[in-house]
Amino acid sequence: MLAVLSFLAVAGISKVYFREQQFLGDRWFSRGVAALQNGQSDQAVNSFRSALRYSPNNYTYELSLAQALAALNRTDEAHAYLLNLWEREPENGTTNLELGRIYAAKGEMDLALRYYHNAIYAAWPDHPDAHRRVARLELIQFLLRENAVTQAQSELIALAANLPEDSPLHLRAADSFMEVQDYEHALAQYRDALRLDRRNASALAGAGRAAFELGRYDSAQRYLQEAVAGNPQDAQSTDLLQTATLVLQLDPFRRQVSAAERHRRVIEAFESAGKRLKACLVLSQPRSLSTSDNDVKLLQARWSDLRPRISDHGLRQNPDLVDTAMDSVFAIERQTNGSCAAPTATDQALLLISKLHGGN
Amino acid sequence: MEAPAKTQPETIPPRQEPARAAVMPGPSARSLFHFVFREERFFLVLSVFIGIFAGLAVVCFRFAIEWSRIYLLGSGAPTTLRLLLAPSLTGLVIALLVIHVFPLARGSGVNQTKAALYIYNGFVPFRTAIGKFITAALAIGSGQSLGPEDPSLQIGAGLASALGRRLHLSRERMRLIAPVGAAAGLAAAFNAPISAVLFVIEEVIGRWSAGILGSVVLSAVSSVVVMRWFLGSESLFRIPPVGMVRPAELIAYSVLGLAGGLASVVFAGGITTLRPRLKALPRWTQYFQPAVAGLIIGLIGVLGAPQVMGAGYDVMDQAIHGQFTWQLLGILAGLKIIATILSFVSGTPGGMFAPTLFIGAMLGACVGGVEHIFFPHLAGSTGTYALVGMGVLFAGFLRAPMTSVFMVLEVSGNYSIILPVIVANTFAYVISRGLLPTPIFDVLTRQDGLELPSMEEQRDESVLRVEDAMQPVTVPVLDDDEPLAQVLRHLGESSSNNLLVRLSPSGWNAITREQVQTMVNEGKGELSLRSVLPMRQLPWLHPDQPLDIALRYVNESPVVPVVSRADLRKLEGVVSRDDVLNRYKSG
């Protein structure tokens, strides 16, 4: 009887005790959350520690403590807590993401990849797609920092395949594609962003850049015109627009160009190349002749040889001269690029046209 | 500090043989009771109830410590003011209580329980249990660097003793009831029944016997069941995955054992040196000693190491999970030694188990951290080192080698670290024994003027055996089928007056030359020895038996045969009374 009575009495006391422990744990956790929101991570750490004292196995408390420690750059402590949490719940998305961040900060590629991937495929209790997207975007940024371009590109493709109808997200993905020089995917993402937000200047500029890099100068011109109109201070887009416009004006191989206009462009390009050659030879005269100078002289001889035949009449008489003349122009622009003085806008445009039609 | 010798229990323990099982109201009921429950069976049942009560008491004790902490130090990180005032002012209150109300509540409680067993016939005043509960809860809750396990042990013993007195158990049972309660209290406090049973057997009782073992196990198990009912089955600290990967890691654990052994010596040496000096100070200083100790510990907390305050299980948990740098771990181990020495020598009630585990965990994790930097291929996980470190200090400081091994295994629930634990504990134990020959508990009892049996000394005592006194066979040995005339001829060749007779199929007897001569003279020369031998056979001994046993037989016969255990007819030697006495004289 005494044992039963004692048992009941202790049960009553324990109920009071655990209720108080629960209350204190919740109170300190709330304080920690508030401190974290106010940017007071050190106070948050103390509060979460106190909360954990009353509920040592509380996953949320411990995770919050780890996040607060990570915010204070106390990564070793945060890491230790996170590893414990991971051992308890290896499939927890937040824990994996935090561990991924810590290993990324330490530059440990393999472990960072492992935990970021865990986070991407982990169980997220709410908004799983959004959390996975955040994890993948962070992973992509990490891979880009580490110059792991191929891996970053494959992650980007996976990311792009599951993006929701959200212009900023498409824009972010497109920018990342630009970083890995995947202009085709970048342009597609910019277009998606513009589909959702027609006036987005960043998307317009990005699409212009992507189209420019792909050699689609007419598209580039269109996007860049809109971008510059929306944001006249965008110097990069303005420069690109000028170049794209010049390319479109100089390119003799465009389909819509009449024969007379083509001939005019060929002659103009040929003359520009000749000026470029002359300028280059004037600069190289004081120096001893190098191999490239000899090449330039050969090009000069070839240009001089062709010069008498490059006229509207000559081109009409012999349509093959268009290709011959432009081959000479492309050769001159490639040869002089880098070895001679800075090219003019026209020279740059001709170089781009050479890449567009003559390969690299 | 433990009860000094001059401090007697509040009431004289019953020395007379009390009526057994006097709990029953009338003679018929008592007869029925005796029929169903003889005292030994009743004692087993009682052990379960002792465990239940001890478990309930320990649960309340844990609540009391936590509430003390919350109200004295605050529910969150303590402020500077609280860090300084809580332990010092509470120290004053504790001193008043210990000096004027609960004089036997001082110290850890282990030696008091031993004293109850060996001196006071199992008597532990109930008032002491109450006093221990209150004062230790206040001390630990206010931040004194002490633990709840030893007080739980004494509270359990006090409850058991009170229950035994209430039920008028026999003196023999009363003597055993304190260890039974102690095991229950310790098991509930540790959440580790095997370790508690081993500790009580190893350090309190000092011997294994089926009777006491059953009671101790039952009480420990029932107390742990009760404790887990209320507090859950989780260990005192969360255990990460631990284990040993490569055998070469044993080298690293040996280093931990060495470090642990030295730390144990420093820790024990500090206590045994300072304690008598503080006791020798004027009596009025005893009112302030716990307060001063508390103030210094509070200062340590203010200066950046509040982790050393209190029992520190949450800090151990953090260390096990690798949340401290090795430098901080080393500092915490050192400061905890200082803080615990101060708390303990000041006479503040509280235990040394938790601080020992704390120091071991910090030291282990620190050594593991250092080795991880310099010898990454040798070092295992921090958690493993911290756990092994706990066992190391337990073996080196408390000098309970068996308990230390099983404690780590039981707490970790992982058998894979048994090798590191054994290796490291052995190093620590050997170093501690080499530098401090007397274990800490024995030094403390002797400082108090008590002479309790030292379990370690008992374990180390070399037992003299029959083979140590045994002499080669010089007397004639004959079979019992030989005729007396033939026997006489054999005796003629020997100078001995005695003859040993090998009986068939087994057994030994003896006869003298005179007896044989007389019978031959009477014309019985054709009779066999068997027919004339005395009816009573000689006792015989085996070489490995304790020499004490020989003392029982050497007066029955001039020589006692020592025979092989494999063949009882094969004589290995003989012993006489003089042989035994000479062996004892030579030491």
C-alpha cells in the first residue's frame, strides 16, 4: 500500500516536473527564434542551448542551435551538432542542406556534393520542391565557385526541368547557364522569364547576350533594343546592341540581302580589312619581322592581288569572288586580331561574321 | 567528508537478535508466513520493494536537483551575479544544515554505507537519508562540482535500513540490507543496474555470495525499472556510434590510460592532502568552507567555464559529441579537478562519480583530439575516446576496475569498445596503484578514524595454500591388502614411526609401528592391514586448498595426506601441524 501511494505521489510530482520542463524548453526556444530573427545569433545560441537542456532530444531545438552556430561561423560546433542530427535522421532535408553548406564553406567537394544531393532527394515536410530547388541552386553556386562547370551544368539542366512558373527563378537559372556558357539553355530560360514578365530588363538583356553569343544577331538586336529602351544605363547591352547592329549591317551572307547590297557589303568589308592590314603593317615596321608579320605580308599580297577585281562590276561578273573576297577578309581579321592594334567596331563585327560563317 | 569515527549514529543500532519476521501480527499468521516465506525468501521479495522505494527516491532526488538549479542558477545561462551568489550563499545554508541538523550527511555516502555494513549492523539513520537528499540537491543544484550518484547510493541504503528496522529483520539480514539499498540507489542514479551491482559487490561488500547477489540484483533491477518508468530509458548522455576500427588504435588508448592514471593521482592526491588540513582548521571555519568553495567555483564559472558547475552530464554529452576543441576539453578537465576537490574537501554533501566521469570524458576527448591532429590514422571518434576516458578515471580514481569496464559497456550499449576500455583502464589502474597505493575511499575512512576493510587490499591478499606447507612423503605408504607381517618388514627398513595406508577403492588411513608390532606379536601376522585399521579414515587435502583448511585436520593425525585431485590414491605430499605453523610463521 505504501509503495502504491508513493508511486502515485511521485507520478504527480513528475507530471508537474515535466510540464515545467516543457514550458521552459518552449520558452527558451521562442526566445532563440526571436533572437535569430533579430540577427542576434549569439543570444540565439544561448537560448537554444537552454531549450535543449529541458528537452535534450528535441530535433528542432538542436537543429536551430546548429543553424545559429553556423550563422556565427562556429562551424565546428555546428558541424558536430549536425552530424548527430544526421545520425538520428539521415533523410532530414534541413540537416543535409546545413551539412552541405558547412562542407561547401570548407571547400570539401565530395562531402558537400554528398550532403547537397541528400538534401535534394531528402524528405521535406513542407514545400519539398521549393526546398529541393534551393538546395540545388546552392549546389550549383558551389560548383561554379569550384569551377566544376560540367557538374554545375548537369545540375542546372535538372533544375531547369522542374522550375515552376516563376520569372525570377527562370532568370536565376538562366544567369547560371550563362556562367557555364550554356547559352542555348540560358536563352530558353530567359525566354521563359520573359514569357512571365515581358518587361523584365534583366531578362531582356540576358536574352540579348545569350542570343548574341549564339550568333543570333537579329534576335540579340531585338532583345537588346528592348533592354536598352527599358534601361538606358545598361552600358553592356548598349555596346552589344551596337555590335549586333553592325554585324547585321555588314554581313553579306544574310538571306534577306539583295545582290547589290551584298556586293556593297563585300566591298565595304574588303576595304575595311585592307585598312586594318595597312595599320597593322605600319605598326610592325620598326620591329624585326616575325612569323606573324610574314603572314600579314602574305595576306597583304593576297589582298592587293584581289583588290582590282573587287568592285560591283567585278562581283557581278564573277559571283564566286564574293566568297573569295570574304575569305580574304576573314583571314585578315583573324590574323590581325590580337597581334595588331585594337580593332575598330567594324573589325570586331567582321570578326564575329567570320566566326558565324567561317567557324573558328 | 565522511562521518568521523567519533560521530555515532543517532540511535544505537540493535545488537540483539530480533524476532524474525515480526511483521506478522499473530502466531498462526506468522507460522503461515514462515511456511510460505522463510526469511531468505522474504528478503528477496523485500529487495524488490527496496528497489522500488529507492527508485522513487532517486527520481524525486533528480527532480529536486533540477528544481534547485532552476531556482538558484536560473532556467537559462546563469548571470554573473547568480554564478557567484548561488553556490556561496547556498554553501552557507548547507553548512548550517550539515553541522546542526544532518551531521552524517557530509561526504559522498559510499563509506557511510560501508560503515553501516561493517560497524553498525546495517544501521543507516533515516534522518541521514533525508539530510543527504536535501543538502546534496541544494549543493549540486547551486553549482557545486559534485554528483548525485553517491548520495543516491546512501539514500537507497538509508531507505533500505529503515525498512529493515521497521520489519525487524535479523541482524544478519540487517547487515546486508544497506548494500542492497545502496545498489538500488546507485542503479537508479546511473540507469545502469549491472554497474551498480558490480560496484556494490566490488567496493562495499567485497565478496560474491549467491544469497546477497540475488537481493542486490533484484533491488537494482526494480529500482531501474521504476526510474525508467518516470524518466525514460535514455542514458545520462546520448551515445553516438562508437567503436574501434583498427587494432593500432590500442596504442592511442594506452596513451589515454596513462594520462587518465596521472589525472587520477592528481585528483585523489588533491583530496587526500587538502581534506585533513581543512578539517584541522577551527570549527567555526566549517560554517564557511562550503561557501568559499562555492564562491571559487562560481568565479571559475564567471571567468568562462560554467561547464564545471554541477554534475555536468549535459556538458559530458556535448564533449562526447565533439562539440569542444581539445584545448577547451583539457582546460575543463583541469578545472573540474580543482572544483571537485574544493567542493568535496569543504564537506559539502555530494558524490564523486559524476565529476569522475566528467573529468574522464573531457580528458578522453582531449587526448582523442590531440591524437587526431598528430596521428590521424590512430585516433577513433571523439565519442569513443570520451567514453573510454570515463572508464579510465573510474578505474584510476575510484579503483573499481571491474565496474569501470562494465559501466562503459552498459552506458554505451556497445560491446565493440571493450578492448580499448580494458587496455586503457588497466594502464590507469596500474599507474594509480603504483603512485597512490591506498585507494581514495580507504584513505578517506582512515582520515575519519575508521578501519573499514579495504576491498582492494582484500583482493590483493596472497592466500597461503596447502602446497606452500606440504612436505615430501617420508613415511612408508602401503596398500591396505598387505599382511601385517609384511608391513612390519617394510617398517623395519624405515625410521618412521607412522605408516600411511592407501585404501581401496579410495581413502587413506594411518597406523603406528607399535600397533603393527603388537598385532604381529599377538599372532595376527597373516591378517591384512584392512582388517585391523581404525574405522575412521584420515581426512585428506589437495595442494591448491587454502592452508586455513589444513588447520582443521592437523590435530586429528600426525600427518595429513595431500592427494591429487585427478587420482585420490596418488599422494602428492603430507602436512603436519608443525609444517602449517612454520609456514604461517615464515609469512
